[in-house]
Amino acid sequence: MNQLSTADRTRVLACLVEGNSQRATVRMTGIAKGTVAKLAVEIGRACESFADRVMVNLPCTHIQCDEIWAFCGAKEKNVPKAEKGEGRGDVWTWVAIDPETKLIPRWWVGDRTAETAYRFLRGLAPRLRTRVQLSSDGHKAYLTAVEAAWAFRDVDYGMLVKIYGDSTPSGRYSPGEVIGTRKEAISGHPDTALICTSHVERQNLTMRMSMRRFTRLTNAFSKKFENHRLAVALHFIHYNFCRIHQSIRVTPAMAAGLSDHVWSLAELVDLMESQQREAVPV
């Protein structure tokens, strides 16, 4: 059976992590679309598994959380009733970021309910070494989820609630005008000066620019929920280990002590290949 060389896999990966669609990657590399799609799935699974193994005992002391919208298959209003709840329609990616190291210690893809918020935070809490100050926006799902996720661990949690005016948005995707914010201490003893969501909201822009699936008004959106989830995993492992963050001059993984060097794309490919070798029965 023909198999892509490591060099060809690296070429494909370079296209995908720089925000190109799979069709654009096919045109740029000359590699078949089915092969590109298969590689994207395989490396996404390797990234998910790698994150579960490596993202432990993290030194983060402050965490900001937010969620970003995308869609799979069709926008929510266009999904047939028979296909509701099957991973089609609106999809939300929940993201946590450490504003000091810029590390993304946890993400989760699902809907925007309190149940999904709990799954997101319940996976985050055990990865942290010490008590943290947690910040989020005013989304009410966080209230129940934070209390449940830290049932046996204390957390200093504060909300930054945005106050919107009554004016009609000027743009198609623009929310109402923000006329003020209110900081609320929810649990523990959060430092009100550190209740902030600016860093995680900036990360939303990085996601939209780095993953073609998140671009608005595009036909490059994910057709399958699993493919969307795995593309997100690839993005965050590449972001954490391969991209030098402009503000800290190293990768987030290096700043957090998870790596001692900037990963190359070939190392990401080797991560996938090593997991495939381990999965082969002797």
C-alpha cells in the first residue's frame, strides 16, 4: 500500500496549520483530497491523545475561559429536524488560556449548554497544579459548571459581565454596542483587578485566522463533527508547541515548562507516526 513520506506529511500539515482549507492544500501539494482528509483525522486523534497525556500538573495560576461559535454541515436554522442533535448545526469550542504563559491547557467542542461547560471545566480542573483564579464572561452556564467541576477543590472565580446598549448592530455579525462592564466575584476571593477575558477573546481571533473552518461566510466549514473536533485539537497542539508567541518570545509550552524547544512540524508528524506504531499489535 502506498504511504505518504514524512516530508509529504509535513507539507500537508504546514498548509493546514496556516489556515488553508483541505481543497487548497490539495492544490498546493498535489496530494489527493482523500489522503489529505485521512491525514488530518489521524494527526488530530494523535493530538487529542497527546494533550491528555502531557497537559498535567500545569503551573497556571490564572485562567480565562470563553467559547467561540462555528457550525458543522449547515447553520442551525438549515438543519433538517431529523438531523438535529447529530453534530450538525451550531458548534461551540470552549477554550481556556493562561494569560501569563499563553498556554491553552484545555478545550472542548460541543454545544453551549451547562452540561458541556461542566465537561470542559471538569477536564480542566485536574490538569492544574495549584489553586487558580478563573475568569469568564457572563454566560450563565459557567455558574453551575464551575461549582460542579471544583466540587473538591477551591477556586477563585470572577465574571466579567458586559453591558450592551439598545442600539441596533451596524454589521451583520456585530453584537450590540458595549456601554460598560461589571466585575462580579462569584466564589473564593478573586482579585477584581485580574478578572479579565481579553486574552481569551484575542485567542478567538487566532482561531478564526488559523483554521479555515472557522472563517465566516465560507464553504470550507466542517461537514462532520468529528473532523471539526480533530481540526481544533491539531490547531491547539500546534499553537502550544510549535508557534512562538510574539509577546513571550517562546512557545506557550516552553513558557509552561512542557517543552525545552520549539517543535518542528516534523515532530508533530512523528508524534502521529509513533502512536500508530504503538497501536500495531506485535
